[in-house]
Amino acid sequence: MIESSHVLGLLKVVFLVYIAIVVSLIARYAISITKPAKKKFELTAYHGKLFYGWMGLLIFVGVGIHILTFNKIPWVKWDLNRDKIKADKEFNISIADYKFTLPEKTLVIEDGQTVRFNLDSKDYTYGFGLFRDNGSLVFQMQVVPGSTNNLVWKFDKSGTYSIRSTEYSGPKGGNLLVKNAVVVASGPALAQLILENKTQSKTN
Amino acid sequence: MLQVSNLTPLQRVALRFAVVSLLFYGVTILEGMLMRVHQINFDLMDPDHYFAIMGAHPMVGIFGSSFMLVFGAFYFLVPTLTKKTIYSQRLAELTWILMSVGVLIVWLSGFLFRYAALYTNYWPLPVSKEFSPYALGTFAIGNITIMAGIFIFCYNLFATIFHKRDEKEPMWPMLMSALGIDGFINLYRKITRKGTEKEPIMPLPIVAIFRGSVDTILDALVLGGISVIFLYHAAYSLMGTPQSASWFDALIYKNIYWWGLDLIADGLVLIYVAGTWYLLATLISGKKLFMQNIARAALLVELVVSWNVWGHHLLSDQGQPNLMKIVSGEMVTAFELVTMGIAVFITLTTLWQARPLKMTPQLKFLLGGILGFSLGVPAGIIQADLGMNRILHNTQWVIGAHAHMQLLVGLGMTLYAALYTLFPMLTNDVKLKSNALTNFHFWAHLIGGIGMAVAMGFAGMDGMLRRTIYPADATFKTEMIVAAFFGSLMILAYLAMMYNIINSIGIRGLIEIFIKLPALKRKAEPAIQT
Ligand code: HEM
């Protein structure tokens, strides 16, 4: 399944190639414009066609991007249909006074499960983002007080993730980080984690 | 050297705007570099201080520097292009004074009271217990003062465009022309071959200035209105009876606030910029603007588009209806690519007609500005997508590859192109002393701006959030060091430009733009020995 790391990896390449193309086109234009024209410039129907062709290309690219991502990036459909999707697991998380309150110490997810995260803010606008160990972003959403903030995500790879608020909520907002809060696992590792969570909640 | 006594009042007021703008720009980039150094883990300051700087930085940059330079240029250009007298010289003076005082007060709200709800001011953070009523009240008063300056500017500008002191032009055709409706009528006549095309009454740059100013008024109404609410809350808190913040829904507020704020980023900036490009292209090439009816019509489309794109700021807000995300956030926003693309095409073709052109500083900076928007607009279109926004929103990509690319390279270079064009007109032909320094300014700013924006973009793609500090965490240190290197280039570019300008007009000339200094005593002539 396509992950954010694949999309962002591709974006890095596209971004660099795009910069290289645009910079060289403008550089070429800048050099050519200082040279005398081979023949006197005359406006012809060709220039009009070029202009409308250019507009057509821009509309194609502007709208095409959304059609492409709608078809290729899985989380767009999860998001648009999230009210209809039946989740395997649901986590209710609240944030107040610059603290996350998680339903369990570690949010344990089984490989392949579809999860709904319900977020609630008691005071300010926060964010909710899941990050890999190397700091890269899996997904994020805004957590607005008084709003229904939920997101559906399908996990198909074992791993440990941290949670961080992705919205500025004041200078104290930097505390909103829970390292290794989410673990996706399968098999014996999963059983072990579930057991640990159970023991933890009993001792609490 | 500048002879201030020979300047007209219009030249002098435009120069006042320019000087204040350049000084505020210096403050902005200094603040930017302070934040950057902190991001490399030099641990310069506590979070309160860091975020107070982050709150002040865009306010000083946008209102103190960018708006100020644009307003000064337009105060000079509108009467010059329409061949009319300015409606009120006094109001023009009042504009820069109010805006400078307002920006200073906003800056003080951060410096003295650590106000740091940042420029988005999400409800209810500004009115919460996080900031003292003094902090909130000072910010609100500063913002209201800035907005008052903006209203006065727009009033004075509209009054200049439409006043009939100098000629007897009827009002209705002038208004039609300022709105660009005559561009549509001409296009209709051309396509249907019914009737002949008529030369529009208003010069194209005036049409752009008029249209952009409609957005300017609307944005000032929203930001000013919200500041009045802040002031009300601050006043009650000071009286010991803080008001509840629950009367305003956070999501509705966010929609209203972003509607207003986005009229700056996606409205007036793009429209003013298109108008400036068209003006510069015709001045540099000496040719008529290519496809000028389309350009006029496109400016009206751009205005309407700008009222409907704020939804791209709320693509990650799950309470926002999906339809609004798709229509406003994705589809209408995509038209910004089209309107900006039209402006790029028309400008480049107009210049192309006049080959060979000399690569003057104006032309260089103009091309730099076009390059900046050609890189920054698509970066914005990418993040204005439901799929991409989920993994890019609030990362350094947004503020780097998109925002700083547009502000520093796109807008910055365009404003410098205007500055280098207007400099001789405003100073009665004072020549800049060093071409080498102008060249250095160009290259260092261009390379610095693109380099910094790209480094921030990469940090964003690696997961680094905006508005977040990572104490004792070196994950994004490399990207931030690269960004700091390119940022330093921009500081050098600024210093080179300032030195060149001050050296050319003289310190005395610079001061005399604002206050009259006592006349210089002539040196006594040496006695002739016989
Ligand atoms: C050398 C020049 C500059 C440097 C080094 C710089 C640096 C920075 C840094 C480090 C941030 C914080 C990013 C984050 O972590 O969220 C920032 C934010 C910002 N800057 Fe700049 N900047 C520069 C110039 C400018 C200029 C000229 C403007 C406006 C005209 C501007 C507008 C902004 C805005 C709007 C933000 C977002 C603030 C927020 O998130 O609330 N910057 N800049």
C-alpha cells in the first residue's frame, strides 16, 4: 500500500526536477531576450493559440493533480468516506491544558487494522500527528474545540509511532509530544503488548 | 546626492514609505535569522521569547515592509499614470505614520508583553489566560491602527482615481473601466465581431491597483473587526471581569479569519503583483501589453477567485464539510495557477516583442520575481490537495517551499524591480553609485531566497513542523543549517542594497526625507595670498 513516505519521496524528486526546469527556462529566456531577434516580432494567430494552449495546460495540471491523488493516494477516499467506513478499532483521545489523554498507555493496533481516531479539545486548537522514528509524518489533522475531529487510517506495517500536536496552541504547546504512543504489531509481539496494556490498566 | 528641497510632496511621501519599508524589512530578516539560529539548537531563548518573535516577524514583514513599499509606490504611480493630482497629500502622510506606529505597537506587544498568538490568532488562544490583557490590548490597538492606515490608503487611492478636479470624465465608464468590465466587452466584441474595440479609459496598472485594493479593504475589515473583539476582551479582563470565550465557534471563526487573511496572500498580493509586472513590462519594452483585454478580464477573475479560496487553509479541519474542501480548497484554488500563469505569459511575451533588451536591474529583478512565483505557486497548489495536505499541512513545506518562496523571491524581487525603476523617478535622477552592489544584491537575494525556501521545503518533507521547536533534537539540524546559510546570503544582499542606496542619496538626504536639517555652513574660502 502507498504510504506517506513514498509520496513524499516522489515529491522530493518532482520538486527538484521542477525547480531545475523552471530555473533553466527562465535563464534561457533571460539570455535570449538580450539577443537581437532574427526577424521582426509580429503578433500572429500562432501566439493566440500558444496562449490558449498554455491556459489549457494549466487547467489540466491544476485539476489533474486532484484527480491523480484521488485515484492513487488511498487516504483521500478513507477521508471522504470516513463516516461510512467501519473501523476495526476506535481510540478516543482528548487534549486539554497542553496534555494528551490517551485511552491506554500504548495504543496497540494489529497489522492490517483500520482505525478511527476521535480527537477532542477542551480548550485551544491543537493538532494530532503521527510520526515515525526518523521524524517523518504519517498523517496529521487539526483538533478544533467544539468540532468533530476524527480520522480513519489503515495500518499495514508494523512499527512504533509518536504522537505530536501539529498546531501551535501557545508557547507551552511544545509539551504535546508522546513518544512511542502507537505500536502496530502482529503475532506474539502484539499479544505481548496487549498483555502489558492490561496489566498497566489494572495497576492504575 | 539627493536634493530634498527639489522634490515634490508626492515624491517625498513615496520616499518616506520606501525608507520605512526598507528599515522594517531589515528588522524582519533579522528576526527570521534569530529564529533560524534557535532552530539549529543554539538555544538562544525561551519558548515565550521565540514565539513572540514569530508573532512579530510576519506582521513587521507584511504590513511594515511589503504593504508599506507597495503603498508608497502606488501613491506615486496612481496620480502619475492617471495624470491627476493626488486626492489628499495629508492623508498620504497619515497613512505611513499610522502604519508605522501600528506595526511598532504590534511589535511592542511581543517585545514587552510576549504576545504570541501568531498571525493566525486562532480562537480562543488570543483571549485566553495564556496572554495578559495588556499583551492582547496592545496587539489589538496596534492592529487596529495598521488597519486604519490601510483604510485611509484605499480611500485616498479611490478618491484619486475617481475625483473630477482635473477633467470631466463621467463616473460610470470610469468605474466600469476600473473594474475591468471594458476588457470583457472588448473581448466579446472581438469574438462576435460586433462593434469595434474601444481603448479602455483606465491604464491597466490602475485597474490592478483598484481591484487589489478591493481585497485590501475587505481584509482590513476582517482583521480590524477581529481586533476590536480582542480589545473588548482585553478591556473586560483589565476591569477584572474576563468575558467567556465560548460565544464564538472556533471553526466558524477560523473560516472568517482565514477568509480575511487569505485576501492578502491569495488576493491583493497576486493582483498587485500582476499589475506591477504589466507596468514594468510595458515600461521596459516600450510596447503595448500583449493581450491586454485578457489581462484586464483575468484581473477580475482573479478578484472573484480570491474570495473563494480560503478553504485550502482548512483541508485538515475535519469539522469542515467535504464539499467546501473540494470546491473552495481544491478546485477554485487550482485557478490561481491559471491566473498567475496568464500574468507570467503576458509579461514574458510583452518583453519578448522588444528584443534585444538590455539586462537592467529592473528587468533582472522582474524575471527573478516571475521565477519566484513560478516556483511558489505550484508548491501551494500541491499542498491544496486533500491527499497531499494530510502529509504537508503545518510542516516547513508550507512556510518554506510555498510562503517564503513567494514572499522573498516572488514578491520581494518584484518589489525590488519596482524600487529600482522608481528610484530615479523619485529622486530626480540620482544614480546608484555601484552597479556591482546592485548585481550582488540580485544574485545573493535570488540564490539566498530560493536556497532557503528549498531547504525549508525539504525539512517539511522530512516531517519538520512549522511553529515548533525541537529542543535537544537534532533530526532536522542539517536542513536548518543549510537554510541559515542561504538566509545569511539574504542578509548580505540587504546590506549591499542599503549601503548602495544610502551612499547614493547621502545620509543627509536620507534624514531630510523626514525632517529638515539646518543648512550646511559653507567652508570659509581660503584667503588669497598676494
Ligand atoms: C532572511 C529572511 C527571512 C528568514 C531567515 C525568515 C525565517 C523565518 C522562520 C525561521 C520562520 C519560522 C518558521 C517556522 O518554524 O514556523 C518564519 C516564519 C514566517 N515568515 Fe519569515 N523569514 C524571512 C523573511 C520573511 C519575510 C520578508 C516575510 C514577509 C514579508 C516573512 C514572513 C513569514 C511568515 C508569514 C511566517 C509564518 C509565521 C507563523 O507561522 O506564524 N519572512 N520565517
